[in-house]
Amino acid sequence: MSDDNTRPGDSGGTEDELVAQSEELQSRSAAAKLFDVRLVIGGLFVLYGVLVTLLGIFDNSAEIDKAQGVRINLWMGLAMLVLGGLFLLWRWWRPVEVPSAGQARSEEPDSEH
């Protein structure tokens, strides 16, 4: 007697393999969205940019004289804010695209060749 899920001549495991591949693809796409390096880099640059900008705003005259009259903390903090903002905008403009199950299978190299 044969199962209702299997056909004669079928290996019987193809549906299970497809389900496993689909679950693996979903977990990879969630991980890719969660650990997008642009978010980490942009967030850190913005955080440090805010701190360094605040230090630059409240620099005393001795620290400004040490940098030959340039408010280096202020300028570097603003540059870090801009760079971090660009990374975050880049992530917003070009979000991570999750490949469909068909695309993922077509991109995998054939093991028979």
C-alpha cells in the first residue's frame, strides 16, 4: 500500500526538501535584514558623530589653541554625522531584497556538472 502523499516512482522526500529549503531561505533573509552592515556602520557613525559634535561645541579655548584654532572635534563630528546619515539613507533607498525560492534554486550551482 502506498501513502497518499507519495506517487509510484517518487522518492517521497521532495516535498520535505522543498519545505526545508523554504524555511532555510526565510531564516537567511531575516538574518540578512537584521544584520545589514549598512545599519551597523551608519548607526555607529551617527552615535559617535553626535558625541564628537557635542564635544566640539563645548571645547574650551585651550583645546582650540592646541588644534591651531580649528574646532576639529566639531568638524569631525559633523563629518561623521553626514557619513552615518548617508549609510542610513543608502539602506533606506536600497533595502535588502529577499530572493524568492525559485530565484534561490536557480542561483545555486548544479552539483551534477
